[in-house]
Amino acid sequence: MNKLRQIIRLYCQGVGIKTIHGMIDTSRNTIKKYVRLWHSLGLSQEEFNAKSDGELSILFCTPVGKSSGSPRMKHLESLLPEICKKLKKKGVTRDMLYKEYLAQHPSGYSRSRFNNTIHIYLRLSRPVMHIEHKAGDKIYIDFAGSKLSVDPEEGMARDVEVFVAILGCSQLTYVEAVESQRKEDLIKACENALHYFEGIPQAIVPDNLRSAVTKGSKYEAVLK
């Protein structure tokens, strides 16, 4: 997306395709394609600059982007940031959001097209980095966001925490319901996970959970 932004910026400054090609390591055909798409979308330079990398990817680099000339698709794309924000809320499903979308736009897209558009938007707006894992090297641990409810035959129902441990290489997963996120419950759950994995890794890596981290940090947390 950085090259795309450079191409459009230079083109708007009156720089020719041949000169842009010499300045940026991109083929002339790609530069022409981007310029042609930019004109077809009817965007001003200010509107183009205001868009996020995810939005530009949809417009210029995906099948969804190629059909963005449709007013119906343009309208759906304008709704995506708010739709995906709602999708993060607990209990909200794509099915609920589609019904809401269709109630407000009876002539809108089908459920499959709606879901696929959301999928592409999320994939492009959430960059991921591939990490190589050595077998048995690390176990990653955390507590799941949502609690579970235990309803015993005797006594009252109660909420429990969900402990999760995953081997980095094989993705073998151990899950256990524990009473709390206290240190003693965490240690016991880790011990049970090691018995389940039948081995001990080089490191156990927590994800800022309160039982294992004294002070959270964007760069390096302080562990207990």
C-alpha cells in the first residue's frame, strides 16, 4: 500500500508513468492499472489519502475492489468499519448483523456475499506475521475471555475461568476450567497441562494474564 500511495501522489503532482516507473520499483503495467482504477473510483487525492491501508486493499487489490464501482457495494463498504466494530462485542454474530443490514437495506447483498465482504475486510485490516516454532520449544498460556458456568448436581451454579495452553509447533491444545485466575490455580493448571503434553518445554509464555504478569508492557512485560 505504501507504493500505491507513492504512485498516486506522484501522478497527482504531474509526474509521468515512465518517470514513476524509474522512481519506484513497480512495473509500468501495474502503475497504469492503479492510475486507471483511481480514476474509475472517482476519488479525489484527499479522499484517497484519508483511507486506511485495509480500505485501499479492498479497492485496488481484491475482487471486491474491482466491483466497487457499484453504488450498492460502495455503500456496503462504507458500513464495514461499524459492522466489524459491532462484531467485536460479546454475543454479536454475523447472522445478527446480516439481519440488521437486510432490514435497513432490503435490496442488499445475499448472506454469503455479505459474510465474504466482511471476511476480506477483516483479513486485510488485520495483518498477521508468520512465526516458525520449534517442536516442544514453547507453550503459550492464557485465560479465555469468556467464563463458563458450572451447574453441579448439588449446590449452586457458579462461573469458572477457562485456562488454555497451546504447543507452538503442533498447536496441540489443553483446556481446563479452574476456579479463578489466582496464582495457585494458574500453577496447578500449568502442571496439569505438562502432564497432558507428557513433556516440559524450554519456556512457558503467558499473554499478560494477571496471575503471571506483574506489569504489562507493549514491548516487554514484567513477569512474576
